[in-house]
Amino acid sequence: MATAGPLSSPTPDDLGQEPPLLDLDRLEARARERLPADVYDYYAGGAELATTLREATGAWRGWRLRPRVLRGVSTVELGTSLLGSEVRTPIGVAPWAYQAMATPEGELATARGAAAAGALMTVSTSATHALEEVRAATEGPAWFQLYRLHSTAHTEDLARRAGDAGYRALVMTVDLPLLGRRLRDLRHDFALPADLRMANHPPADDGERPGLRSLETATWTFDDVARFGEISGLPVVVKGVLRGDDAVRCVQAGAAAVWVSTHGGRQADPVVPSAAALPEVVAAVGDEVEVYADGGLRAGSDVLTALALGARAVFLGRPVIWGLAAAGQAGVTAVLDGLTAELAHTMALCGLASVREVPRDTVAPARAGGGG
Ligand SMILES: Cc1cc2nc3c(=O)[nH]c(=O)nc-3n(C[C@H](O)[C@H](O)[C@H](O)COP(=O)(O)O)c2cc1C
């Protein structure tokens, strides 16, 4: 079984080949060698039979590109804006918990790695560094992801702190009314190592260490969208939407953006893949608000498919985790730069000049009646 050695500075060898030949499988293998088995399984695993996790990448690949020719595209513009924040790439970092298990600097290293790539980072409630500390680590744009803490008052305080610290949006994750049954974690009886803490949590009244169950949001309703927006003073992004009718209700409730996600296959399972839900959500609200997607995006062509289906940006979970665990801050940058380079390359091959203008007819279902 692999044990975690002290994580040293990355060498070029840790990062696989230069972009655009980013080798995510190799990076994951390297991360796996460095991490204790229960930590690797926590990062890698899905809920129940892990059907959603297994199907996520393949669902993006149920679409085929339809390149345009003779468009005179010699440079590709990758920059865009997300709720008004300028970014150099439409590929951002999804919120993920417990980053100091991957490397001691945890969220600080991820923030610096993302800023070096010009990418937006979303910081999780269950971070191992306080949200103020992560925000102060870079000048890059960042959003804060909200779960429920162990009381309404604590949760409201957290939303307020996110606004005060300079985050540019509050991402309410709504697909965790209860924690998904992650069988690998149950087998390991997985818990955050004793030397680490959920740094955004105030001490519980009963002195118990908070665990992932403390984050459950079963009491939240659509009314909480406007409420947390007011408390934080930030635009609210609702993350974990898989239906057009829910997206409409989120927007009616005041959401500034909707994020299509299956939580990396870690919650309800089996559910529709993001690649199948995205067109429905875009059809419902895409003219009114920005729509993002995540889940299983592993190649520049997957990202281009998501943009064609109407996502303004996409977010990465595990690829960034493997980058951080294998090679620290430089690994995060390498993953974001590598996939962005792949995206640019694929766009040039398809005659597309800007990530802001990727027409829907850039993709067609791989098979008649397919596409998801
Ligand atoms: C180890 C791990 C921890 C996660 N923690 C959070 C979290 O704290 N908050 C949240 O909203 N989503 C969390 N997610 C879900 C991610 O934000 C994202 O939706 C998902 O990882 C995207 O899929 P991908 O890993 O295939 O790229 C987590 C995912 C993983 C793999």
C-alpha cells in the first residue's frame, strides 16, 4: 500500500509531458503513489455503484465535432468573463474539500496554481485553510462555495465572511441535502486526519470535530438563494442543478448563474450525466443567466463540447486534485494550462476564433438519437 512521503518540490518529470500533451492518467498514477490508500479513495471514489462517476467522461464523448473550414483562424482567444470577472481560460477549479491531505499547503497552493494559469478558483466550505487566508494568497478571481455549517447562524456568518473577504460570488451547492453513500469511504471509515481541520468551521458546541455529515443542506429551499445573496452581498451561483425546471426556479429565486453538476458522481447515483443535463438547462435559462458545467471533463475536446452545448465555462475536480497531489502548485498550473492548450488546439482545428462564440451546431450526436 502506498504511503505519503513528504511532498517535495515537483520536477518536470512529475508533470508528464509538456502541454498540449498533458497525461492525466500518469498524473493520477503519480498522485496515487504518493497518497495513503484511504485518501486516494476519498478523492477518486463515487457514491453507491459509482455509475455516474463511470459514465461522466463517456457522455461528453457521445458528441462529435463539426469543424468549419476556411475561416482564416490563426489565433484563438481563450479569455472570457465569469459574472464580470476576467479570466484567461474558461476552465476553472471546482470546489473540493480537504486539500491539505494532498499537499500541506492545500488550498493555498491550488489558489496560486490557478492564478498562474489565469483561471478562476472556487474555494470549498470544507477547506483546510481559512477562507480569508486562501483569498489573501493571490490576486486572482475566486468564488466561495457554501454548505450548511452546524447552525443557521454559523452558516450566515460564513456567507458574510465570504463577502467581506473579497470573493466575487457565492456558490451554493445544493446536491448535498444528505451526504452520498460513498462505499470506499465507508469501508475505510474515512475521516480527516487528526492533524488537519476544517478551517472554516467554528468549534462545535459539543466539542465534536465536524465531519462531512455536518455540511448537509436538507433544510435549504429556493428562498435561501436570495437570503444568502443578501447576507453575503454577492451574486449567487447554484451548483448541482440537473433539470431545466429547477434551473428556472433558481433564476426566479434570484440566482445569477446555474452550475450543472453531479458532484463528481459522489451524491445521488445513478443520475443523468452533466453532458445530458446541460442542453436542457441551457434551453431553460441560457438566455438569462450564465450556465457552467463540470464532471468528467478530461480533454480539450470535452471542454469544447461543453462550450458548444451552451456552457460559458467548465470546472475541473479530480484532474486538479491529481495535479496538486502529484506536483503541488506547479501541478495545478500544468493541468489547467495543459487542458487550455488542448482546447485552443481543437478550436483552431474547428475554425473557431473565440471561446465566447462557440455555436451550438459545432457538435452533433455521435449516433442518431445519441449525444448523451
Ligand atoms: C474529493 C472531492 C471533494 C469534493 N468536495 C466538494 C465540496 O467541498 N464542495 C462542492 O461543492 N463540491 C465538491 N466536490 C465536487 C466538485 O466540485 C465537482 O463537482 C466534481 O469534482 C467535478 O467532477 P470531476 O471530478 O470529474 O472533474 C468534490 C469532488 C471531489 C472529487
